[in-house]
Amino acid sequence: MKLRVTGLALAGLLAISLALPAFASTTNDLSSLEAPTSDIYLDGAPAETLEYRLYNGVNYITVRSFVEAMQEQAMIEEWEGGVYVSAATVTQVVDVAGSDTQANVVEETLILGAVKGAPYVIANGRYLYVADGVMTLNGSVAAPIRVLAEVFNLDVGYDGATGNVTLTSQAGAGAYLTSGDQYYDSDVLYWLSRIIYAESGNQPMDGKIAVGNVVMNRVASPLFPDTVYEVIFQRNQFTPAMTGSIHRTPNAASVEAAKMVLDGAVVLGDALFFNVAGLNSYAAQTRPYVATIGNHAFYA
């Protein structure tokens, strides 16, 4: 049985409110778009209560309608372009003292927050990337279906013939995604956030993510070392590692970018090098150009 837990809700909503910056003034409203003709199915049944629109090929669903479809008694607060959710799975058990009364035991909890215009949804301390930003639909905050499905451990399928989308519970998975404390490797997060800050602390968020992508692409490449630390400190590769500026404490946006990268955010999928845009560097002379983001040019 799933019940709402008020104490956890209040603490969680406060934490999310403090963590989310003020993006709400950004104009990202889907209300003028026509309702899609395709349907969404949840574990084989039509999810008729979902409110959604198709934007740039992505189904954006209001957080409220999605959460209520998954867990009716979740606590949902929404105001001024933000939505804050607290939910829990609860099992009723006989009191250990042997009485006939029942005590509620919380098994899993969910704290979720999103703000219009933000490049991510925060869920259980995880930063889930939203490429086009969080939006609103008829006054309610909306996020991509794949992001919300990840929060509830759902697989997403697509029928090309009908345009219908299927959401299916993952066998053996928990009610909600693993928390950031458990998911993020603290050492990897430590160094990734610092190289992002040292190289792109003054760059736009996509530029920060792109620097993180370069590091992770190198980790995955047979041409470079196998760990984030070794990639960063490989000889003559990253200037901040040579000068010592890598050790500066990163700003909040750089930590957020690192978390999004570790949660799968990809701005540049094949970039292995970058430098100041316009610099006649080794990469500029010998590597395929990929893109310029902010003040950096990236190369494969």
C-alpha cells in the first residue's frame, strides 16, 4: 500500500526549494500546442489521465498528472512555475510490542522538484538532464516522458506505426530511482565537477556538460586512460591539472553539470578534445571539428 508521509514531505520540499534556482521567468509554455493524436499506455492500460504535448519530437507530460497516475496519494505542491513532489511506499506491520495496532514503516521515498526553464529535474538527489528545459502546460509544470519514466523505473517503448508510447514497470526494480548518494561515485563526482569548473566555470550549462562529455568520452575510449582521475591528470592534457587550478572548489552549476553528465546527459557524443574557440591548437589542426559552445571549440 502506498501512503503519503507528511514529515518527509515537508523536509523534502524545503530541500528541493533551496536546491532549485529561479528559472521560472523563462518562457517555455506548451499550452498553445494541439493535443497529440497518439496515446500513452501504462503497463498495458491506457493512461487516460495524463496531460501531455509533443514538442520537438518529445512527449512532455505534466508532472502532476504523471505522479498521480503512478501514486494517487503522493504530495504534490505547485506554484510560480515550480512543482515539488514527496511520495513514499509504506507497508503496514503489526507493532513489535505484540499489540493489535499497526505501525507504518516507510520502505522507499521520493523527493522530486522541477522549475520551468531549468535544464534538469531533481529526483532523490539525482540531476536528470532536460535538453530543451522544463516547460509548462496549462499552468502546470511539464517534463519529458523519459525523464519522468526514469524516476519511477519505467521502460519506455514506441510504436512507429501508431505513434503510441508504452510505459512498462521494470521487473524487480524499486518504486523510485536510486538516490544520488548511492548512485554517484563520490571520487568521480569530486574530480569531474572540478575539471568542469576549472575549464568552463564561466560557460553556459551546455558548455559545462560538453566538457564533462569530453572527459567521459575519453574514459570510454581505448586511446585514453580508464578512469576520470587518470584522464584528467594524464600528462600534458588538461591545463588546470598542470597548474593546480583543478583543486579549486567548484561552483554549484559545475557540480550540477557533473551530476547530469554522470546521469547520462550528452551534448556532444563524440568530442575528445576542446580548446578556446579560434585557437590554432593541435586539435584544431588535426581533429574533426564538432561544435562551438560558448568560448570553446570541440573536436572528435
